Amino acid sequence: MIEPRILEVRTKILKKNDELARAMRREFESLGLLVVNMVSSPGTGKTSFLRETLSRLRARGIPVAAVVGDLETDNDARRLAESGAPVRQIMTHGLCHLEADMVQSHLAGWNLADLHYLFIENVGNLVCPTSWDLGESVRLALLSVTEGEDKPLKYPGLFNTADIAAITKTDLAAACEFNRELARANIEAVRPGMRIIETSVKTGAGIDEWFDYLAEKRRALEARTA
């Protein structure tokens, strides 16, 4: 008797979240704002990757902002703020994912119409964030060379719901004996045809390709809403 009640409650919570996320997405798209939800395990380098993204976009005169989720502390928000972009921290206090209402409440006071991109750094987890729509236009799955090549096979849910994958810390690939062909094949096996970018914040590899992807997605968004 207990299990069906738990499932029913979860279904209702997810339905409410999805309804809000759809409304948020409509608002974001009407403003020409491309929202990117970044998901990975802890230690993949999400924060460093995002800080580099924010810094370089701002250097090009492109208005950006970010919200970042973590269980406790505002460490990540302070690191991201070094880019000069507006950043807000969401502390989940034990919750292993972000939800749409958390993101919405932390956007209060920002003029979203002035932004071209909004990045959401999700809580470090390969399972929980997968089911929660945050109103994003793009879901980015990040995989570090230090994690091994089999993560896509172990956690197919994330890669099945992602739009693009980034392999991070490629400057460490040789030291980790990382098999890039196998990693790419595993991603392809889970999500055939998904775009894969190999990146390194340290060397700058793949960052321009990442920016080309973002620009392409924003142009497509603008075309749909014109």
C-alpha cells in the first residue's frame, strides 16, 4: 500500500514541475534567451568549464548570467562570479537536483530580456537531475576523462535526455589512459548522432566549437520566435 502512494506523489510533483518548466521555456524563448542546463557528476569540471564560458562570452560583449546548484556553500557561485557575470547560488540542502521553481525564484529581479544566454549548473549527480525539466533549451552532459569511458553505458538516462555531450579535461587524457574512441562509441551507442565536443579549459581545446554550437542554437531560437 505504501509504494503506490509514493509513486503517485512523485508523479504529481513531476507533473507540477513539468508544467512550470514549460511555462518558463515559453517565456525564455519569447525573450530570445537560450537557457543551458549543465549536468554531470561531481569533479567533472562543470564550474571551471562554465567560468571559462562566461568569461569568454563577456569578453565578446555578449550578455550572460548563471545560476548554480549545490547542496551547501556558495563556493561555486563565488568562482563563477570571477567571470564578471551575474551569478546566483541555489543551495538545495541535501536535495540531489534542481527543480524548476528553484530556478524561477532565483531569477527574480534580473531583466532576462537583456541576456542572450542563461546557464544553469545543476547539482553534481548523474541520476537525479535527469527527470527534472528546468525550462532549458539545451541540456549539456559533461564527461571527464578522469571518470572512464563507460559512464554513458552506466548512466544512459542522462545521455538519452541530453542534446550535446562535452568530454572535459582532455589535457589529462594521456595520463588517465583515456580511450577517446571508446568513450565516443559509448555515447553514440546510447544516443546515436548526438554532437560530442572534446574540451579542455586548460588548453582551450574545443571552446570555440562550443561557442559555435551556442551561437547556432540561439540563431535557431531567434528564427523560431521572429
